[in-house]
Amino acid sequence: MAQKLYEMGVINGRQGLAPCEKVNVSAFARRRLPVLMQKMKMAETIKDAVMYIEQGHVKVGVDTVTDPAFHVTRSMEDHITWVRVSKIGKKVKDYRDERDDFEIFE
């Protein structure tokens, strides 16, 4: 059980069942996609992150996510990105000077 909760990102350690006793609803809420987007600086506020998700600007892995209640596990956390055709994602990449030459012609 501890291993499963660790993979879900709800607890920080895998040792024993002691951390499992302290699991509450807020631990699951902190793993929602908008919260992680705000933590990763993809959105200034959680409200903005929810708006971006509902409008289809965000993908996790290869799938576009439109549900703000999407639970992100530890393994999926590194795969949160902007959809390729997202104008918001393009503006952010231009601002950070991260846009590739190949992407400029799209």
C-alpha cells in the first residue's frame, strides 16, 4: 500500500505504513494537474491553469487533458507540456527563448 501511495505522489517515503496513516484529502488535491502546473510555473495561478486545461492547451504524455481534476502521478509529472499548436505555449517558449527553429515555421 505504501508503494502505491508513493507512486501516486501522495506520500514522500516508501518505508512502512506510518506515512499511510497521515494521508488526507489535501494530499490528493496537491497532485491535481492545475496545482502542479502552478508549481512548475506554467501558470501564474491555479485559476489560470484550470482555464488553460479546460481550453485544451495542456497535455500529459501524448494525451490532451481537458479535466482539471486529473490526478498526476510521479511518473507522469515530467511529461506535462503544452499542446503543440497552443498559442499560449508558443508565447511562453518565445518569452523564455526556448523555441526551436523547427517550431518557428509552424
